[in-house]
Amino acid sequence: MFRHLTAGESHGRALIAILEGVPAGLPIDHQFIDSRLASRQSGYGRGARMKIEQDHAEFLSGIRDGATLGSPVAIMIPNKDWENWQKVMAPFETEAAAVRAKAVMRPRPGHADLAGALKYMHTDIRNVLERASARETAARTAVGAIAELLLHEFDITLAAHVIRIGPVAAETSRLNAKQILMRSEKSPIRCADASAAPKMMHAIDEAGTAGDTLGGTVEVLVTNPPVGLGSHAQWDRRLDGRFAAAVMAVPAIKAVEIGAGVALGHLRGSQAHDEIFHKGRNRRRSAGYYRTTNRAGGVEGGISNGEDIIVRATMKPIPTLGKPLRSVDIRTRKPATAAMERSDICAVPAASVIVRAVVAIEMANAMMEKFGGDSLREMRANFANYIRAITKSR
Ligand SMILES: Cc1cc2nc3c(=O)[nH]c(=O)nc-3n(C[C@H](O)[C@H](O)[C@H](O)COP(=O)(O)O)c2cc1C
């Protein structure tokens, strides 16, 4: 199994990820990993914190001379801001005055502040928000980049783009995955629709001026997956369920769709399902079967069907507002306005990078489950054997 855990507080010394189950012999492109981290930090609408942190992954174990060993991979992403926060966040011997100055007492509606402080019996909400902060997703982004490197070995690629910011929707139905990737990577808001992008940025500016925030929707496309990942046979093996759990576990993501998703509920069956054809050229990965539509988003019965996988995620607006909402001071229990931390106005472009990472992790996990192996060589042989077998037996 390709599994991982992360650790680290937002203003702590570093973020850590431990990743287990990566096959031996996978070449690790350090620059690719750092480029994914840089993408997570950029995008129109992000706050000042991103200018402080320029993330860089340091590898502590599991890699030797540029390739994985098959042992756990430990990754550290140092927090550049640490030196300014040591007196507040040090594991031992913090400075009382500094801790008091940074204490948070007025929970932000929409954040983990109140529920977390009550649950863990903390009197300083900082003890919750430091870990609840989406800074943690830098660690998941690094893990996702390694997952992508594994998928690249099997010619499976991922693209992610922004399809909605607040009221502004993009129109990309005529673009293929390659065009979407190229156009969205060039866009400051990671939107492949050049006419919608400026409207999205304008909507973010307007929200910021009003002391408000905005959410939106991102789409991830997985190109060239083989038929047969996941399974109908047990609930927790269903590929769509696994994508939904992983994507929903990204902070602020409140809805996940596979393929046409919510829209399918408005259609008749004859309009909703993707008819089946055979003798598709270059369709060895689905034994020659193909579809001319892809409303299922590449998953039927919890199993990949060989079409591109499409996962969409909707992010709520950021909970920290320039004009804070009403709240209650947890010391006095008197009405107060919510705390204000340095914050993003809109992090939907960044969320596209994170959702791509967690989809990559689930894809890598499903690939390992089906084609397993302790080394990349073994996994490649298993993959080739399976493709040969499904092609022959049909
Ligand atoms: C990339 C990214 C950046 C975020 N930046 C902020 C931020 O600057 N301020 C904030 O209050 N919330 C931010 N959030 C959202 C919170 O992390 C999230 O709403 C909070 O942890 C509560 O979790 P929930 O929304 O899933 O309930 C961000 C989320 C993501 C994915």
C-alpha cells in the first residue's frame, strides 16, 4: 500500500511527511516536487504568508542517489517563518509574553477553532489553528508529487484547473486534457478559459475590497488510466469512494463530484450513461473498448473503466474574513468579532494543486494494489502482463 502520514504546525519548525509503499527503483525528480510545492503557493488571491514561505522538500530517508530504496521516504519542508515564531511555538521553553501576544480567543466561524478548542480542552485557540491550517497541505502536495512520478512511469498524467470562482464559471468543454493543462498552467488563476480568468480575478478583487472571501470549484483530469483499478466487491475498495474521501479531507472542500456528478441527477438514463463501443485504436488499456462521452468520469461500479478519470471539488470561501463575523470570546463568553489572522482571499487555484495531489495519491495507491511489487521493475512486468491478458481474452 502507498500510504502516508503528515506532521507539523503552520508556524512550527517544519512540515514532515512519511510515505511508505513506494516501490524501489523509482527515479525521483526533485525539481518536479519543488515545482508542485511552488504551484501550491502561487495563484491569484493568496495572502502575504505565501511570499514568506518558498517551499523546498528535503529528503531524509528512503532515497539514494536519486532513486527510491523501497524503504519509507521521509520528507521535511522547513518553515521559513520559524525564526520569527520560535518564542511562541517552541516545543520547550516558550516565552510567556510572546505566547500571550499571539493567543487567539475569538473563534472564526467556519474554521476548526471552536470545535477543536472544546474537543482538546485548549484555552488558546492557536493550539488548534496551527495544525488545522492548510499549511499542512504542503506535505500532502510533496507526497502527491511522488505519486505522480510513479504514475508517469505508466504514462498516466494529471492536470488540474479552476472551473469556478464564486459566481464566475469557466467554459472548457471543448478542450482536451493537454490543452487544459497548457492553458491553465499559464493562467495566474489556473483557469483554462481565457475569457473567464479576468472576471474571476475581478471577483476576487471585489471580495477582498469588501473584506470578504470567495470559494469555487476545481477539476482534476487523470489521463490514460487502465481499466480495472478499484473494485465493486467491497465498499472501501470502490475507487470513486476513495477519491471522494481523499478529496473531502482537503481543508475547505465541501463537495466532490465524479464525472458529471450532481448534473446526473437532473438527467434521464438515456442522457446520462456513456454508450460502449469496440475496436478503439490505441485503447489497449481498456481491451479496445471505448466511449464517445465520459459522464461517468472514468469510473463505473467503483472500478476505472479505461476512460479519463474526472474528479471535481468545490471549496467553500475562506473562513478568515477582513471584516470578521460575529463570534464569542472563549475567555469571557461575551459577544466579539472573530479573530483575524493573515489570510488568503481566495485559495481555489492552490486547492487545484492539492486536489490533484490527493487524487494522484489515491491513483498510485490503486495502481500499487493492482500491480503491486517491491520494485518498479516488478510492477511494470505485472502491468504489462495484465494489459496483454485483458487484450487476449476478449
Ligand atoms: C490552499 C488552502 C488555503 C487556505 N487558506 C486559508 C486562509 O488563509 N485562511 C483561512 O481561514 N482558511 C484557509 N483555508 C481553509 C481552512 O484551512 C479550512 O476552512 C479550515 O481548516 C476548516 O476546515 P473545513 O473548512 O474543512 O471545515 C485554506 C484552505 C486551503 C485548501
